[in-house]
Amino acid sequence: MFGLSREWLLGEDGAPFVDALVLSHPEQLERLRAACPEAVPTAVLAGDPCFDRVLAARGHRERYRRTLGTHPGQRLVLLNSTWHTESLFGDGGDDLLPALLPRLTSELPADEYRVAAVLHPNLWYGHGPGQIRIWLDRARRAGLTLVAPLDGWRQALLAADVVIGDHGSVTYYAAALGTPVLLGAAPLAALDPDAPISDFVRDAPRLDPTAPLRPQLDTLLSEHQPRPGPAEFTTSHPGESAARLRRLFYGQLGLPEPDEPALLEPLPLPPYEPPSRTAPLRVLTWLRGSGEVAVERYADPRSEPPGDGEVHLAVHEDTRDPAQLTIADVVFREGSAADPRFGSPDRWTAETLLRYPHSALVAYLTSPDACTVRTRDGQLLRLTADSAESAEPTADPAVYASALHAWLAAGKSVEELIPEGLTVRTGAAVHSVQVTSVRVTSA
């Protein structure tokens, strides 16, 4: 029992060497009484300050989702691994995570799912940040975000729609919040059989790493029923930890408490970190009606994506494999319209179209909701999310470029789109895009 056994709590004289042992729930006190009764007088029930900060920030969930570049209608899949050898990213079990992450980013449609990972700090500092990034490089190029190990994991947890994890505390916090959890690793032998997390690990749904991932996530989300155990046993005093801990600390110091309320630092807003997909994208498209195109994009798929739509290849200019650019139907990149390194959207699109004669269309993404595109016949267009539709970006603008390419490849004309705009479907989401002709200044 981690932290509750005699070797953790008693000195050489057999007496507790701690003045106070902070516990978050009475069930821990009962396990302490069974494992090390000598330490029971030092026990203090003070709740869980980490979980209290999470609970206080629940109202900012949508803000944290936008921070990770999660669009409305997208599902955020968060993977979590603790540092045990039999964890999701452990070297004593199946070591699933390095293989699972690129599968998630290649099997799930990029515009319907967002993928991020939270790894225990001991993994980062045990292997080194550089090694972690190397191991997960393929998934990162396909759109995975690695969440900072100390500062951003709570916010990512609040933003998540589903968590794939193991027996670590972050996964248990997710279950306590009522978030659907799928266990990729569940080493019961490593857990105290009387601890609540053992009950959770025994009963939680399991990931089948040999089966397709999307059906498993869809089933989990459709059948999920929050379990009462994690929420009950995470803390017996929700919202009270700051007051209880300050009372304990000042009592240990023999000082009177301040008069003002004891408060916890609120969770900070992490920096904006949208997905960066420099891996090649296989794009399926379907013309659904007048000015309407459905799009599914798959980053670096290991096999041909399912579906009977028309297929094209969209490649970021910064791809690791330059040969993909020579066969790409759509070439794109993001950047400021005023970035002097690229001249201007007009100039970059003209130069890029000349550089890659196979490409039918190139796109310069100038903001989270707009891009400038140039077609093979020289038309320069501005694609912009309809501001009346939403106050926030509703899709990656590169998907607008792929939809326009599909429209033109089917023999349709730009002139049909300029009056009414382009409707782009990604899964169940519908995006209205304004199409504007731009005066061409570059040959």
C-alpha cells in the first residue's frame, strides 16, 4: 500500500517520524489502521487540493477545449499513463502507448477527433523529454499534442470527452469527473485489493488493442454510465481542502490562522496549442448537393481509409517526406499574412504552385478560420468560415481547401460558390464557408 505501510511511516525506533499524515478520505484511514496502527494518531482528513482545483475550474471546460484547438463537435481523446512498469507506457507489460498513439491519429478522422496525451512526470524525467518526443514523433506529426507534465494536465482532463488510461491517479480523477474511461493497462497485482481504485480497475471497460479503435470509442461513449465509486472516494471534503490544510499548517507552527478565507490558486489558462499535422493526409470527399462537400481526413493512415468517396492527398509543406509534396493534390501551410519570409499569401501560393506542378490547389492558412487558395488555372480565392455561424473557428481551414479541391475536381466551377458559399461537412458538423475572389498580383 503505497505510502501507508510501516516502512514509509515509522522510524528506526518504531515511532512515526511524521507530525501529520494527510489523507483525503476516511477509507484511507481504515487501511492505515490495518497496515500501520502506530501512525493513526498522525492522520488528518484534509480532502484533495488537486481535485478541488479541478472542480473549481469545471466551468471553463469549453475554454480549455479551445486552448487545445478542439472544434465544436469534435471529440477529444486523452491518453494517460502513470510511471509503473506495467502502465500504459511501461516497459514491463505490453507497452501499448507508442503503438497506440499513431493508430489513434491515423484511424480516427482528423476533423472529428482530437488526440492528446498526458504522461506522468517521472516518465518525462526518467527517459528525458527528448526521448519521449522521439518515441512519439510519428503521432505528433499526425496531430497528437503532448500536454506539459506539470502545468496543463488538469485542464486537458477537464476538456476530454474520453480517457484511455491505466491505474494512475489521472485516470481515476477522470472517472471521478464522470468522464468515460477505457483501460489500456490494468495491473491488479500492483494495487492494494482493498483500495477503491482496485474496484475501479476490475470493473472499468478494457481497450482491445487488436481491434479497430473507433468502434470501441463509439461504444464506450454511447453506453457510458458514470460509476459512483471514484467520485465518492477521491475526497470526502470537496471544496474544503484549502481551509483544512491551512488549519493544519498553522496548528503545526503554533500560530493563529489569518482572518481571510483560505483559497487555492485557480488553474491557469494554458497557451493556445492547436494540432500540427505535417504528416500526409488521405482525404475522402463526397459531393452531397448544391455547393456541399463532405470530407474525412486521415493523418498518415497505415491502410486505405474506409469509404467509397473520391480520394486525394493533402500534404503540409513542412512534411518529413518531401517526395509526398511532388504527388500531392493539395499543398498547404499555416502562417501570418504579413510574414516576410513567405512574402504574402498571394506570393506564396504562386511560388508553391510553380514548385509542385502536380498540385491542383495550394492553400495558405492565415488564421484559425480562413485561408487563401490558388487553383491550377490561376484563380486566387479567400475561404473564410461564416462569422454569422459561430464566434469561434469551427474547423481547420485546410479542410475547406480540400473541399474546394473536390468541388473543382468534379467539374464544378468557383462561380457557383461565390454567391451562396461552400458547405463543408465533417462527420455530423456542418461548416458554412464564404468564397471570395481575390485580385491576383503575382504571376
